[in-house]
Amino acid sequence: MSHGRVLVVDVGTSSVRSGIVDATSTLSHVHQRSVLPSSPNPGEVELDALAIKEAVLETATRALAASGPVDGVGIANQRASTVVWDAATGLPLGPALGWQDLRTVINCLLLQAEGFRFAPNVSATKLQWLLDTYDPDRRQAEAGTLRFGTIDTWVAWILSDGALHVTDATNAAITGLTHGLDLEWNRSALMTLRVPESMMPSIVDSSGAIGPATALPGAPPICGIAGDQQASLIGQGCTAPGQAKITFGTGGMLDMVLGPEAPPSAERGPAGTFPIVTLQRGGTPTWGLEAIMLSAGTCVEWLRDDLGLIDSAAASGSLAAECETSDGLTFVPALLGLGTPTWDFGARGLLLGITRGTGRAHIARAVLEGVAQRGLDLVEAAEADAARTLDVIRVDGGMTSNDVFLPALANALGRPIEVSPVVEATTVGAGYLAGLAVGLWDDETHIGASWAPKLIVEPTASDEVRASDRARFLEARSRSEQTIPELSGVAF
């Protein structure tokens, strides 16, 4: 008998939440627990895998207790964060390394000489570092009890009482360890990093029967897994080729659906986007692309925590609303460098056009408008690399609650934006994938038809104003580039 609902476990960068998604696309019975990363040294980001385990079991059990039995379980996760554990003891080998961790930058550069272009934000060199640090002679690894996984793998292992060692195609493709576009583990890369194949999880579909979650009441089947950005994409009903969303969180991620045809290369496109797997069903992947903004909500945090201009992130909108324009002030959100389209790690943030009359409100508005202009950078790059035009953009993430940012974004893009009914669509997306597997939705078209935006924001700026704002921003962006030339010369 169908219960008409699924459980989703969603492990983000700073918290674990579990909730129920039903056949009407409604998210309810959400239970959340903070699990913050730590930064023992600059550039290092560590996660406590055992704390994540406790939070997963606690929040999932509480959600089930509130809702009653479910038909299946979906998992959404921060991508590329890396866990290594001993399957015999269930204990992590060392700290899990977060996707933002940059301690392996030098390793990445050294490995380029051997023909491998690993980026420091993917799993490959994080796995190498954990083994080099905690099992340098590979004695434990060769014994066959160590397991590698991204966070989805760790959660599936926890929920199945250690019976499942799996990852889905959306996560596997972002580890840096698959073989081009073939979605199988790259033996040459594993040998170079000295990683035994016995450590690697099986690559499974994003939607489909995987195995029972025996650690939960009723042992519902795990039947949906996706990385957070892909889950957000499908959570916003983007299932047809040419549909796209942008998530404005700490950073910003644009993801676009392309279709079943594999891209020409696994490498970065001319306009600075990367190919991704948006989901896989029945062994067949759906491909897409991703464009990345390194600093989005981080810029609002800068206003709050470092400049002290606002008391809360939400106050950025009310402060910015105190002035009608930024009065010529332009902000480039490159606090951590520029991602798409230039991928200049040596670029730095820039505030240009300050006068004696510049006030707090002008700065707040300029920051929000600068993030909006970077949103257009992502859209233009995606359109160029995909050779498609995006007529409308769907958006989610914390910044979409900002009443000044939304019209600034629509004006920058020059096209309507559709705002997700839930701030973070990842949980709903993982629920869709699990629900597909158990018949709550017939197919991806059915999911796409379920999309109902909370709000549609139309652009109001004239073409002349939009062009002027864009030209001013691009000039400022060019000035922000190569602020630190030695970092600007680094390419992954």
C-alpha cells in the first residue's frame, strides 16, 4: 500500500535536515540540526562525520515519527566533501574534508605534470591526502576494510547499517575520479593516487531501488540520491532541455539541463562552464552544465560580520531600500576570486565609485546589484557554452528572500525570474527522485508540470539603463582581475 510520501535526508554545508515530501510536492515535518564545519587553519575545512551520522539518524527518526510510514528515502548532499572510514569498526579514518577545503592545492599542481587536472574542490586529492596522512603505507587500504565516499555514500552506509556502499552518478561525476564522460572509476587516476579499487563505491542511478534503510523504522527503501545542485535543479521542476536555475547561497550555482546526449568533452567549456550529470535513471544519464559564482551570500555576510553595516543578513535588503540607486557605486563580488567565466583565483573584490556622499545604503545596494550582475555572467556563459537562449531563470537559496536583490537580478538579466516556493529546493528535488522510483510521479515531465513558483519578478529597467549598468560592471570586473598575479596564473 502506498503512503503517498517519501522521507528526504539533506546534508548541507552547515546542517542536516530531514523532512517529508508528499505527492503534492509539499515539504513538511522538517527537523534540522546544526553540524558546523571547522577550520583549524586558513584554507582548511573539516567535517565531523560521526556528528553527521548522529544528526542523520536523529532528524530522520523524528521526521518519520511525525509523519508515519513512507514509501522511500531520498538523499541530498553537499558535493565532493570526502569521508574515509573503516567498514569493520564504522569509524572515520580522520576528519572528513569539506568541498571548500584547499589544503591540496599544491598536490593538484604537482599532479598536472602527470597529466591529471584535478581541482582542489573535488574529492580526488582530498582522498589522497587522507590516505597519505592516516595510512601512508596503505596497509589499511590494502587490507580491504577502508571505504571512500562523498557525503551521500556515508549517509547511505549509515541508513543501511553498513550494507550499502554506493554513490549516484551526479556525485560520482564531481569526484574527479571518473573516466571522462564514461561514469566509471578511472583506474589510472586511482593508481596514481594509490587508492585501491576496493575503497570505491558502486555507482548507481539517481532514482531507482538501491537498498533498504534498515536503521530506520520500517526499513523503507533508499531510492533517490543526488548532489545538492542537481537536487535543487529538479526540485525547481527543471527537467526539460534548456531549463535552468540559479541557487544563491554562500556562492552561486547555475545549472542547466541539456539532455541525453553526452557533451563533447568533460573539460571546462570556452565560456567557463562545466559538464555535469543532472540525474541518471535506468542507467541512462541526463547531462547538463554548471556555472559557478564563488561569492554570493558571502558578500552579505561581509557586510554584517566584517563591516558591521547590518545586524543580520535579512537587513541588507531594508538598508539597500533606503536609496533608489547605488549612485554610480559598483561592487564586484570577487572576495574569493572569480569563477565562471574567467576563473581568475587572483581576482579580488572591488568597490568602485565612492564619493563623499556614499553612504551605508549605497554600499548595501551596490553589493546586491553586484551579485545580480555576476548572475548575468553565469547566464551568458551557460547560453554561450550550450548554444541556447534562456528565456526565464528559476532561483532559490537564501538571497531569494531579499526584496531588493530579486528586482535587481531581474533587471540585470533582462528577463523574468521565477522564485522557488521553498527557499532551498534541494530537499524537494531529492524527494522527487525517490518519488519517481516508487510511483508518486510518472516521469520527469510529470515533475516539471508540478512547478509552481512562489513569485515571478519581471524586469522593469529600460534597455538603456540595463546596458549602462552592465558596461559599468564589466569595466569594474576587468579591474578586479589579476589583483594577485601569482594566483591568477593558477589554473585547474
